[in-house]
Amino acid sequence: MESTSLQRVKQAVIAGFWASLASISVGFLFKLWLAQWVAKADLALYHTVIDIISLSLILMTGFRSSMVVAYSQTKQDMDITNIFRYCLIAIVLLTWGLVLPYIKHTLQLNVEYFQLVGIVLSMGFKVYFTNQIAMYRLYAISNKVTWLEPLAQVVSFLICFYALKQTAIASLFYSMTLSSLIIALYMYFKKRKDIATPPLGAVHFDTDLRSFMKKSLTASMEAGASILMIYITVLLTIAYFSIDELGDFQVVVRPMITYLTLLFVFPIYRFVLPEIAVCVREKRVIEVQQIKSWLIKISLLVSGLFFILMLFGSNTLIAWLFPEQYLKAAPVLLHFSMFFIFMMLNGYQLAYIKAHGYFTQSLLIRLAGIAVLVGTFYLYRLHTENVVAVILALGTGYLVMYLMAKIIERRIQRTIKND
């Protein structure tokens, strides 16, 4: 018996949660272990380089949603894949030609050029196959990759450091390159069992593919905007608060936001959009409503438990996990827990909006969230000097995004009824 879209979403989201939890656990334990004996300056150098290169390639992840929607509507995987290939090659070459010299000469970071090139190329391959896996809705492979990736880096690091006698910092860079290549090869061979790789060739543009290019550009800008929202909170904290409050945010609050997003928000983006896109093409309105109802229940449950935990146990939890000087982060997390439900619900809303082809509206919602974040921060600053103002502004941004997306969602529903 063929499973429904709701069943596939349930299975993929739940499996994605456990895969993300395993990934976070492996990555967090690895970081704790490294922090015990690797020089702090070396770790800072490594994470800075990886962040810069990742940001230069993050725009390609924006292609993922447009690839998913375009393929579900047209099934032109050859042309879609070739467009993505050429764009990815261009971004990788631009990163090689502009970002690597910036790291080496402007920032004057002491990293071997060969290591930088290896990271750019390997991460480019990984992004390519990750987007392919998403386009074909190969959820099982996607979830395996989630926890295999940090595991591959740990094993690669141990081989480089203990077997090949490399330094700790060199082993970190080489392990990132090796793990990205290993994961890319794994995705390639697993995908090839089910779906043949489209050959490289010329792109035959038609109306659908021109629309795909426009949506890809918009989706890439949206991906940048979503990351910018979190970075703005960091910049506001740096600009207006003490180093002690910045430490609370960077060490406690930001990682908590990241982990919760990985566990409960990213699975919605990754698995709900492909299924809704198929349902929209086949006009299965009832199944879309079933997916929405299930996600609302999950969002209420998760965000409710998180709020109760922060309300009654935030101080205890932080005291158990961190040194005493980080206890001031407790009220910040409590305020964030009040708004977390809007992050989860917004994941569904944006998936629904993009599944109907409204990529520009989705980008405008993101940009509005950023504008509200900055504007309300300065309003809250008039009433409080506490760092809580940053999180309140972030939460207000997500609340406004939720309300705007709700309006657009209802307009789409009215259009469907009229048709």
C-alpha cells in the first residue's frame, strides 16, 4: 500500500529529529574533547575559516527549495541539474578567486593554501549532492548523512592526527575536507542505485526554466537573509552590551537556538516542502491540510515543553551544563522560549508559500523579519538596558513573519477555492 504524504512527512521528520540529535551529540562531544587540549587560538582560527567559506557557499543551499519545487512541477531533472551545476561551479570559482585571497592576505590567517582549496572543493561537492538528494526526495539518505557527516570528520581527524602525525590544526582542516568528500561519495553511490545521474550538457531554456532561475535567485537571497537574522543579534549584542553579556549569548543562548533549530525547524524545511510541492501539483488539498494539522500539534507540544522547562528549570539546567558566571543567560532563554513556536510554524508556512511558487513573497517575509528585529530592538532599548532586548526583538521579528505568512497563506487558500 502506497504511503500518504502525511505518513512520509511523519516518518521523515521523526527520523530527521533522531538523526539531528545524533549529529549534535557527536559534534558537541568532539568539540568538548578538542577544547580540553587544542589551543584556543587554533580552534578560533579553524572555526573562523570554516564560517567564512560556509557563508560563501550557503547561497547554493537556497537553490534547494527552488529545485524541489521545479522538479515536482516539471520533472525536467536534466535541465534543472545542469543549471545548478553551472551556478555551483561559478560560486566555487568565485570563492576560490575572491574569498581565499581574503582569508590569506586581508585577514592574514595562517592557513595553508592547499587546505583552503581542499575545503572549498569538497564542500562544493557536498552541497551539489545534498541538493540532488533533496530534489529527488530521498529522505532516508538525507537523514543518514545528517549523523554520518560529524562521525566521518571525527574518524578522519583521528587518522590524520594519530596515524599520519599531522598537527591538531592541520588535522582539523584535512578532516573537514576528507569528511565532505566521503559524504559526497556516499550520497553519489546511494543515489545512483535508484536514480541515474543526468549527463552534463547544454540547458534548453523555456518558460518553466526561466521561472526556476528567478526562483533560485530569490531562494538564495532568502537563505542568506535567514542566516543574517541570527548574525544581526550577535552584532547588536557586540555593539550595545558588555563582553560578559556577549559571552552569555555566544556560549549559551546562540548554541541553544542553533540546536533547537537543527532538531525541530530544519526537518520541517527539508521534508515538508517536497511533499507539499507534490501535493500542490496533484491538487491533493486534504493531504496538505493533514500535514499542517500534524505540524501544529507537534509545534504546540515541543514549544510548550520548552517553555515549561525554561520557566521552572532554566537556572538549574544552565548551572548543570555551564560555569556559574553564565547563569545570567537563564532569563534570555526564557524569553526565547516564548517565541520558539513561531519559528516552527513559520517553517511550515514558508514551505507552503514556496510550494505554490511564491518565492518573492517568502523573501519579503524574511526581509520584514530582519527590519522588525532591528527596529523593535531600538524600541526595547528605550525601556530596558538588559540583553533580553535582543531576544525580544528576535522573537518579535519571528512573530511578524508568522502573521505576514498567515495572511499570504489565506490568500493562496482563497485563490485555490475560487479556482
